[in-house]
Amino acid sequence: MHEFEQSFLARATIHGGLTLFKPADALSFIAGARDHGVPVLGVETFLITDSTAEPQMDHILDLSGADKECDTWSEAEHFISERSTRGYLFEVAV
């Protein structure tokens, strides 16, 4: 875990081993990653019910193969912003 990640854990919803963020908190997390030079590797999208975290397989962003010139932070921010009003939570991999 990167140092900056610790400061975001209080904002997260922990569900079955997943660390999930509301859209605004996910965007702040990505800004923190950018500030520390830590690239975003991907974003997974979930709907949370009373008993489950349902992955939204059509809403996954994989940046793990991006080259160093790719602005993974902006890609992830755009991805989340497009989905921010749908009630999703996001897991951001760095």
C-alpha cells in the first residue's frame, strides 16, 4: 500500500475485502495518486446491495498495460465522472 492510500481509508466502504469509494472520494483518491506520481492501474465499478457487492462487468477500466506517457489519472477521472450519477461505488487500483 502506498503512503497516501492510508489517508483515504476512512472515506472508503469496505465490503468483502473490497475498498470502495463514492465517486467524489474516488476522484480525490486519484488526485492523491497523481500528487504522489503513482499511476492508476484500473477502476472497477460496483453496485452495493444489502448483502452483496455486484461487479458491473461492462464498467471496468484496465490501464495496467498503459505506457509511461499515458495520463492514467485523467483516464480514470473521466471514467468515473461519466458514471458518477448512477449510484456506483468504485475500486481504484494503483
